Amino acid sequence: MRFPRDAPLHRVIRALAAFGFRVVRAGNHIAMERANADGSRTPLTMPNHEVIKGSTLRAICTQAGIDRDAFLEAYEVA
């Protein structure tokens, strides 16, 4: 399966929510955060556009430490 070229923002947010991320703040960018088991937090920032480009989506997954195939699986369900 390939990364979506233009992914709708709402599906990206739902897919990231499956990995424990929640929206903390929204403006020009959307700030998300995940609480980890060790008490630390993983921040994530993405542009607040209607669609997210594939290259930006790959960078988001790298920043969040999410495996490509795991993200695609969550994205298909979202």
C-alpha cells in the first residue's frame, strides 16, 4: 500500500489518535501530544490544512516515531 498523496486532515488526526495522540492546540498549525508509559510526552506539530501532502505525512510519522505500515493500517480504518 502507498502513502496517500493528499490525505484529508480529519483522517490523519483520527489515525494519529489511534496511536494515543490528542489535539492540544489548533491555529495555523495543529499541536498534538501523546503521553508515554514512562511519563514523558511526545509532541507532534502539523500544518492546519484541509489536506496533508504525502511528503509532509511521512515527516509527521518520522517525528512521531510511527512505523509506515502501522500508520497506513490505522489510516485505512480512520
